[in-house]
Amino acid sequence: MPTFTLPQVPASLTGGSVAVVHAPISKTATAHIQAVGEHFTSYLRRRQDNSTESEDYEKHGLPRALARTKLDDKSTTAETLTLDEVTEDLLQLNPAEWKTQDHYRVLGLSELRFRATPAQIKRAHQMRALQFHPDKLAMASDGTRSDGFFKCIQKAHDVLRDPAKRRQYDSVDRAISDDIPKARLSPDQDFFAVYGPVFERESRFSKRQPVPLLGDLDTPRDDMEAFYRFWASFDSWRLFDYLDKVKEQTENREEKRWQEKKNKAERARLKKEDNKRILDLVQQAMALDPRVEMYREQERQDKERKRLERESLARQAESERAAAEDLRARQQKQEAEEKSRLAAEEKRQREQKKQEERAAKRAVRALIAEHEFMADPDALTSAMSTSRAAEVDILLENMTAAAISEFHQALLAKSPDRAQMLELVTGEIRRAIDRTPAVAMGFSSFVRGAEVVQGVKQAQKDSSVRQHAKAQREWSAKELEMLTKAANKFPGGTVNRWETIGKWLAQHGGFKLRSGDELLAKTSELRKGANSGSGSLVKELQNRTASTPDNAALNQASVRYDGPTLIPPQQTHQETTKEVALERPWSTNEQGQLERALQAYPPSYKGADRWDKIAEAVVGRTRKECKSRVRHLAEQVRSKNVVK
């Protein structure tokens, strides 16, 4: 321990001297202390660059070490580089077996190995060469010098100084183990302590840098998954060319080609085995990684929680559905009971009316039969009685219950005067014939034959009129116009001309199919100009249609569709014109708002307020107007498709 001598106390200093304070002691304060130093800086760099310790040493530590020792490619007088000791087995190496030798150990760099820099390799070679040069070694007893180890040094330097050869040698360096841990760890083994160095060792062969680290138990899940994704697609530059077998003694080109083919196959096999070894390492690590099981357990818990929530919601929905079904069933039962009660009451009333009607009919029949059908007793025969009884039945069948009751009261009032009763019966028969001429054929006893014949003729006439009216259908101006075009398009001589014209009108005009007789009759009427005044029937109908304000609104073209506006067959002219008259025209802006709203709320929209939202998007339009507009445009599109 070093010693030093204190100076003597000045003579002027006495015990009574007063001490002088030159500066007060500063107060204590809290300050932030930050870690510093080379190792801490290296730790921060490795976290930031996601690099291994060896990579950080090659990139940062080694240049500083070279600067301290002044080792560079041109230096020969730097400080001594510490090399491995030369053992007896090294001195006995055979230069001919240079491929099986440990070149790093020959140069004394067994500790650095693949971490050694080119400058260190060069310096180690110089030091070994100076030490074991044959000129500096003593001669053997036979007068020769042993230069075998020197040749091994030269061969090791030749291999390690060439980057390509060194990479080939580093790929198969036997001093570095390729073994992977066992598939099962013992209880006292830590997964990260066992597998971390293995992945760091294998990372030197990766083409992609930096290589992610294995991490620890606190590593986030995303980093863990990125680590395994990287190693599952690990791209290795590792080569196996150094193990090629070469026959240097032969000059046969075929034999050399055969040997090269075998070497190529062997390199492919070794590369395949190495890739499988890496894949097995990754799979084995994933199987043993406690984080994987931890995250899987979290996923299982999340899935279980979501499943329980779904089941709870499903049970709640099922309970609500069952309650709704029960309520609906009770309501349906009540409605069914009410309908059954009303139906029974209605049936009872119908039966009661029928009974009253049958009773009234029996009373009328009995009263008329009691007065011998109002016939002369001397002229009454069995056939006449049967005929008049049947006519009374026909008369009663064509009368309502109220009329039968009134008829019965009137007969009672006229009884027993047969003449007045007969007049009352015949008058009722005539009214029945007037109401329904077809029943005239059933009366031949109470009324004269002329009245019967007149009733039959009137019935036939009425039937013919009804059939004709039913067969005829009103012709619109558009249909007449297209009929004229069709008659010109398909002139006389066309096969099945009128059937073809009818189908053409139905296909291109959307009209109901008409019979050939109707088309022929209307075409003849158009040619003759019947009921047209001063012009043709088509022009008259067109003028009459165009003069109607409602039809003028109908004929206006829509904003986006310029096709004809067709009136649906089920609507009458008055209903259509009334609907159009109440709807004001749509502007271009409103039409655009409607189309954007229909795109935003398509028919697949689940909400019940779809049309309310569409109406909100169209300024100044109601829900009813929007729905009417959509129906109108859809009808126009369908009409145009039919015309095409």
C-alpha cells in the first residue's frame, strides 16, 4: 500500500485559533443515476437491433478491440495475440489429412472460431508461421527438418482467409455441435435456458438478419408468434461442399463427373437433413414452450366464456320465443273460439232463416192448395194440380224470404176470393219473369203462352248481350295504334295472320291476348272509319286521351327513363289519373337522393324502418311518395323490357 507524509503543522496555528469556514456544506438532493458502461451499451444495442451477442461483438466490440491492440491488415508489430497452446497431437498432424483437421485450433483460435476476424486470422498465421517455420526448427537426427505442422498451418490459413472456403468450413465445423435438446425436459431444466443458446447458435446460418430472440416468459404474444414464424420459414445459407470427395489422382473425365454427381446428391441429402433438423427443433420448442400452452389456455378460456355467453343469450331468446309462442297460441285459441262461436251463431241464424223460409213456403203452398190452386173446380184435373203446384214451387224459389212472407200475408188478405188470389199469383209470376226472363219456361198454367214466349225471347236476348259485352274489351288508343302498325307489318296472305298479330300485340305492347275475330272486326272498323266523325277512330281516341290533364301528366317522361308510361291492366283510367294528379313531378336532385338512399338501404336491410330512412334522405318527400316513385320506375323498366 502506498504511503505519504503529511506536512508539519504551521507554528502560527495554536489551540486558541478560531476555525474559519470557507464554504458551507451543500444540502442533499435527489438525482437520477443512469447505468453506463460498455456492457450496458451492448445490452441496449442488442435490444434495439434485435441481434445476438456474437453479432453485436462482430459489429461493435471487435473494431474497438482491434483499435486497442492496433491489429489491422498491415500491422506486424502489435501487441501479442493470445493463442492456444500447441499440444503434441497438433504437432503430429498429417498435412495430407487437412480436411479432417480443426483449422481454428491449428491457428490457435479455437475460442473465437467463426467469430474470428480476418485480421485476427492473419495475425495468428503470422505468429504460428514465425514459431514453426522449418528454418527456425532444429534439424532431426537424420539431418532433415519436420515441416508437417507448418504445412497444416499454411493449409488452415488458405482455408480461413478465403471467405467462400471459410463459409464452407464453418458450415461443417465439428467443434460446434449440431445436436438439439431432447424432446422432454427434466423438472430442474428451464426451457429458455436450454433452447435459447441453441437458437442463438443456429442463427449464424440465417440469410435474414437480424434474427429474433427466443425471449422469456414475459415476452408479448406477438413477439413470440413472430419468432416461430421466422424459424418455421428459416432460410439457411449453410453449405456442405467442404465434405465433397475428390479423386485427384485420376484423369478420367467420366469418373470425375460420376464423383461430382455423387457429391451433389450427398450435398442435397445433407441440406435436406439439416432443414429437417431445424424444423424438428422449432416444432419441439413449440411443444415445450410454456408460453404456447399459456396462450392456448387463455384462448380456451375466452372461447368458453364466449360460448357461455352465447348459450345464455340463446336460452334467453328461447325463453322469450317460448313466451311469445305461448301468448300467440293463447291468442290464436281465443280467436279460433271466437270465430267458432260467430260461425255457430251465423249458422244458427241461417238455419233459423231457412226454417222460417220453409215454413213460409209451406204456408203459401198449403193456402194455394186449400183454394184448389184458384182454378174452376169443374175444370181442375190432377195434371193441372200437379202443374200449378210445380209452378208455385218455381215462383217461391225465385223469391226472397221477406217477399214470400209478404206474399203469404197478401194471399191471406184476399182469401177466400179465388179470383183476387189468382190475380195476385199471376202478378207475382209476371214480376218474376221480368226479373229473370229465363224462368218463363217454367210457367204455362197460371199465365198465357204469349207471355211465356216473350219472356223466353227476352232471356235469350239478355244472355246474348251479356256474352257479347263479356267478350268485348275496351280498346285503348295505344292498342289501336299498335294494331294499325301490326296490320301493316303482317299484310294479307301471312300464315295465321290474326293469331300472329295478337301475339305481337301481347309481346310488344303488354296487352292481353285477343281473339282473331276481335282483331278482324276492329281492323275492319278502323278501315271503314266507323264512329270516327271527321277523322279516324285512332286519332279521335288519341285526341280525347291527350286532352285529359291527368293523361298529359302520365305521358310526361321520367327523369331517368324516357320510355312510355303504361297503365297497369288492373287499374281503371280514373284511378290512375287521380294517382298521377296527386303526385308532383320529381326533380333531378330528388331522383339522385332517392337512388343514393336505395343504395344505402337495399331490400336486404333488416330494419323495419327502411322506408322511413329512405324518406329522410330525400328532402321534401314522404315515405308514401318514395314508395310510389319506386313502384312507378319499376313498372316503367318492366314495360320497356316487354317492348324490347
